Amino acid sequence: MALLVGLTNHNMPSIQEQDTPTLIARVADSLQQKRWMLATAESCTGGLIAAACTDLAGSSHWFERGFVTYSNAAKTELLGVEAALVEAHGAVSEPVARAMAEGALRHSAAQIAVGVTGVAGPGGATPDKPVGTVWFAWAAAGQPTRTERRRFEGDRAAVRAATVHYALQTLVLLLQA
């Protein structure tokens, strides 16, 4: 079964309850077992996923790099996200999240990458993209990219924290699938 295909949600409750350091330890263990490296491509989280990963001592064995691409220009320059894609769909969209994760793979030595782009608030919302809307993408070498849209409640800090947690918990599931 392909790594990013066939993920089931029946494992979610136990992982949802785990704190970020526990999730990071599980990500680290899974990546090291596979001898893989991780890259992150972050917009709304501003590097919080990378920071959480590198809080764990020894993360240089499994964390390759993080891209903080907050502006549309940075998404294009650092990850190769086409400007026309951002213009057509908006920065907070499935195609842009997908391009971010895939770009992180192309521009790193990692075998798996996570991309996040969203509206953390308090501004920036539109009727179809309210505050708390986040698009995720997980890309692994040679596998189809998985994308997902979520909406988180709360203020800016809560949305960003929930985004980090969800990105990591899904990464754990993907790596262990």
C-alpha cells in the first residue's frame, strides 16, 4: 500500500490526544526507521512546525530543512510555486498547498514534506475562506500527494497551534501506514 494512500481515520483519537513533543518523538522515530528526512513548507505557521521539530535534540538526523514562505513571492522564489497558480486560486488553496509540499521535496534532500497555508486571522478572511481555514499537503517521493482542508476555531495563536498539531499527527499516521 502506498504511503500517502489508504490512510484511515480509525487511528485518529489516540493520536489527537497526544501533545506536540510526543508527536515529534513519533515522527522522529518513524523517519529514522525509514532513513528519511523531512522538509516543511510553511505560510500561516511561520516556521512553527520546523521549530517544533528542531526542539527535539538530534533532529538533524531526520529534519532536513524548513521553508517559511509567508509571502506569495517567497512561495514562488523558494518553492517554485507558479505565480499564476496563486493568482488563479489564492494562496490559501489546495493547488498552492500541493505545490508548496512538492516544491519543498524538489528543493531539498528530504523524502517527505508537509506544506501548510491558511488564514490564521484576525484579518485576511473571505466568505469562502474564513479565519481558521487551512490547507495541508503531504508529499513523499514517488507517491501521490495527499491534501486536506481543515477549519480550526479560536484566535490566531489557537489556529496556528492547531495547524502544527494536525500537520504532525497526520504525518505520524502517514509514516506508520
